Amino acid sequence: KLCRPAPTDKKRRQPKQSHPGIRHTRKPKSDNRIRRQMDNIKNVSNKIKAGSCMKILVVAPFSSPITQRLFKQLKNAGYEVLLASHNVNESDGVVSLGRLNSFFGYFNFLKINTLVNDFKPDLVHAHVVNHYGMMCIFQKKPLIVALWGSDIMLSPNRGNIIKKLIFKTINWLVLKRATRLHTSGFHVALEAEKQCSGSFKKTDVFYWGFPLEKPKDNEIENISYRMEKEFGLTGDDFIVFPRGLGAVYNPKKTAFIIKNLINQNVHIRHKIVVLKGFANKHDEEHFKSLVDLSSIFYINRLLTSDELYFLYSKTCIHFSIPLSDSLGGGVVEPALFGSYPILSDLPSYRKYVEQNDGLILHNYDEEGIKVLCQKISEGHYGKKNKNIPLDYTLDAVMHNLSETYKKTQVGF
């Protein structure tokens, strides 16, 4: 039998035909892709009808208040959430990726792949394209990436040629791999399209910062006591610089504005409060060399969400003048308490002011800043009636985010 000769052409079997004259052919790949998408739609719909929760692996910096609120609100909405981050103590639903000592820590793909295999999420939600987004490109689940602004607008365009090339390559890889993208800045989505063709059509643009929740009354009293004891901060009608001291947040111009506010004696009527944010020791020392800290209230650590609520509730004016940004919480959160925003000339900021209220700084020359500080001292800008636009409510943010999650699963 092993040596049986091959059949001649005359005896060679012909493929079965369902009908004379019709030959069987493979279905095109496009048909298979459509069928797979339809199956995904049915699976997502069945899951929603059955009331079962979606499993989400969030990979993001847990030290960021916006990440903490995202984690909390996803759990409150019924999602099963596991959050992975560097430099974090493990707790319920939070796992550590170890200590981040250098940028090379973001190349540890194995840790994410292991988490995905163990947790088996429905999708992975990574933050910052060239940080946690990069860590997630080799796992096999649907990937949604949050664009934070500077990761798209600044990282690929600063430094020497080699550094630019590295970040452009990383961004291209992550944007290409992502199933879905989301950002709060339309101009960020347009720039991402330039870095990787096809990115724009899979990007959702909406504000995804969660409003601060009011602490309990007794907790507000405790916060007031702590803020006075730790920072000497009392009273209200604060002028706040909430963005931090990193290079992207324009510390030189921040210092220049503060000096002019002090020269106009604005600090006598309004306490000037500056938040350290995520600034490192070098950024902090640089800022201290530019400003006399004895004339301002410097918050030298990250504040909790409850502490931010307390601070913003007593803020009348806030400055956000970064070199690059999508629409961040440093703009919206104080404004939701009625604070008047004074902002740098960025596309997402211009759109916000057009739709709401605020002032765009078109230039930073000495005469212009002096006029601005003079108007502040005369009371031209200040606290407005508290008004929460519909786009920034908790329900609106959760609706937009859940829709993006559904699109991510369906489109995978």
C-alpha cells in the first residue's frame, strides 16, 4: 500500500461540486473579518443583556489622581477592574509592576503579558502612548490607549535626532497596535494621525476626567485643619497654579506671572497657591530659584482627591499655561467650582473658553502680564456661579467611556 502508484490524470479525483459548473473557493478574508466583528457585537450585546460585568485591565500611573478616580468610578459602575502601575503598594484591585527606575522599565512586556494571561480581561486600557501604552503592545487582548497630550505633542518633537526618532517609532507602533484611542483634545487626535495613518478614524474625543466628589462634612473639617497645619493655608479666594512644575507646564512663565502678581500686591488680598504635581527634585529646585516661596503657598506633595476638592472650592482664579496639553483636570476641575480659568493659547483650551468661560493668554510679554495682574487686583476676574456643563458630569464621562469600551471590543 505504501508503494501504491499515484493515480494518473484520468483517474485523479475531482473536487466535489455542489452544482455542475460551480467550483468551491475560499471565502475572502474580508468576509471572515466581517463575520468575526458580527460575532463580537453579539457577544458584547449578550454580555450586557445577561448583566455580566466587563473585565478591564487598566495600566496607568496610580499616583495620578485622575487614574485613582478612573479606577474608583469603573468599579462603582460594575466593571471588574484590575489596575497595574509602577511604584505602588499592592491593595484590593491594584497590582505593582515594580519600581520604575528608568524609562527602560516600560519595556518589560512580560509583566503585562503575564497579567493578561492570569486575569483574562475583556480589554486592556493603557495610558500614555510611549509609557504604559508601549508595555501593552504584545498582549493579545483588545487594546484601548488614552492619549494624555504631551506623549503625542511633545515627546516625538523634543531632544536630539536619535531621541525624536525613538519616540516617533514607539508612538507609531503603539498607535498602529491600538484597537481604539481616546483623548480630550481634538488637536491631539489630528497629530496622532500624522504620526500613524489611520489613527484618527479609531479615536474618540471627549473629556474623561471625573468630577471631584464632595467629602463628608467631618472630613472637610479634618482637611481644613491639615492644610492649615501643614501649609499654613487658611481663608478662601485663592489664586491657584494647579499643573505642577515640570518643564511641560512652563515654570518660567509661571514664575514670571507670580512675580508680577506679587508686585501688584495681589498676594495680600488673594493667597497664591502653587502645586508641585509630579515635578522631580531638579524641577523643584529650579522653580525655587525663580520665585520667593515666602510670598506664596507651595504645596510640596500630591494632594488627594478630597484635598483637591477642598482647595478648588476656595479658589477664585486658576492658571493653566502649559506648552502642550489636551483638556485636563487642571482646567476643568477648579472651573466646576466657579473658579475663573486663565489659560495658555492651545487648541483644546480655546475651544473650552468658546463654549464656557475664561481668558486665553495670547502672549506673555511684560506689559501684557502687568495689565493682566492689574485687572486681577482690581477684581475684574474672579469666582463665578457654580455651573457644571453637561459634558463634564460623571454620567457623561461614564457614558462616553463605556461606549469606547464597546467599540474597542467590537472592533478587535
